[in-house]
Amino acid sequence: MANFPVLPFPALTPTARGLASQNFDALISAHGQRVSWMRSHACPCTFAGGGANGRLPLLGSAQRSCTKCSGLGVYWDEPSLPFRAYLEYVHMSPTPDEPGVKVNEAYGMFQSSEPSLTVPYMNPALPVGDPGQPTPAWTAASTDDAFVPVDMQSRYTAVLQSGVKENLPFQQNLSVAPSGAVTVWDPVTGNVDPVQHYAVSGAAVTIGGYPAGTNYMVEFYAAPFYVAFRIAGGLPHVRPLGGGTVTEPRRFRLQQLDFWSRQRGQQAQAPGSTALAGAAAPFMPMVGRIGGT
């Protein structure tokens, strides 16, 4: 058996595997979607006391009466300026069905795939330090943070309450029809009545001619609100490849807010705007900037 001298082994970098990390960044920045990042914070109401003898029934339970987190135990900052990232669906089963949300007769709504978001380290088409760079999100984003694809729209229905809860839960790329979007239930006739007089101001939808406390339904369109529940791969975002110097893109597994709320024991209703840090966040186009349109 021959003995061979031990030679230093070069670090295996993404370049050696065929695509450098900066090329990943360029590819995502050129073909990805515009996404806003909303940093999450643990709400102190979780350990604020209350309940019998001044203590919560369960240690670590959020207060459902909290006007900041609406009982989720988490609230978010205002959305960042949009940056380019890549949103995709990853199958969770071997079936060839189209990924997404489906309805089962016995179990209700379920997801046949996990939405996944890949965040590049930087956009090479923008200057270093530009507000549209993804670097702050790549550096600091973690589980429970929220991501909003601002150019996408989904149709939603939210229940609001006159004088109590009048802000829609999803506020990016928001649109409400000028008529026919608001309804109430008439307990006398047992029928659904359209609300003829309602006003839309930002994310607030108010109705006239009804007493305080009246529940009403609002149909609207808005960008979906995704919550990161897991960091894909479980590895540090500065990979050990190349001696820890390779800044490869990070990937997060996502859930829409409704599903994420159910998993935390909440009812299937999104929190009000108080949990989204207050006022409606404006739609912020990156017009006239390289790589921003």
C-alpha cells in the first residue's frame, strides 16, 4: 500500500460547484419579485400577568386583549422599502398536484406545498447601501418575521366592528371596491344586506347608519402577508464554504398569516392594523432606479 503525502485541500466554494454566490444574487435580483420585510418583536404582554391571582393561566400565554399583538404574542415593524427576492412553492408530497392552498371536504383548507422565499445578499444592480438592497433583511431576518410581495394581490374577506375594529389586516397594495364590498347580516330578516354608505381611508373602512359594535364583512384585494416559520436548512447564513466568507442567499419557509395564526391556537382571523404597527403602509414603487422596476 503506497503512502501519499497529505496535500492542502482547497476550500469548496460555490464557484467550484458552478455558480458563484454573486451570480445567484444577480439572477434573483433580475428575475425575482419585489418583497418588503417586516421585522418581528416578541410582545411583552406574554409575561405581563393577568388572570387569576394576577398571573396568566399558562406561563408564556399572550393576552388576547392586547391592542399591539391581538393575542399573537408577536408584532411587526412597518414594511421596509421593497427589495428583490425569489418566492416559490416547494412540494411537501410526491403527488403531481399543483402546489398551493386547497380545500378538503373533511379537513377544510390545507396547503400542499410550502411557500419559500430566497433572499440574496445584495442586488448588484444597486449601489452598496442603497435602501433597495436586501442586505439588511439577509443579515437580520429570522423566524416570525413577515414578508410581503408588494406587487401581488389576493382576494380577502375581513370581519370588522363599527367603532371598535375598523382597519383591514392586510395593507400593502390594498384596494377596496367603491360599492358592493361591505355587507352586514340582518337578524330580523335573516338575510345579508349590502352596506350602501361606507368610506375607505387608507386601511380603514367605516360604515354609516349602524350602531357602534355592528359587525360587518369587507371584501378587498391586497398583497399576501407571509410569516417565516422556519429557516430552510438550519445552517448559518454565512456558509462554512470558502472558510466562512461566502455570502450565499438565505431561504425561509413561509406560511400565510391565517395558517400561521391557527398553528398558534388563534381563531382564523388576521390581527388588526395595531399588530402591523399602526397606519397603512403605502405602496412604494421603485421607479427610475436600476433594477427597481
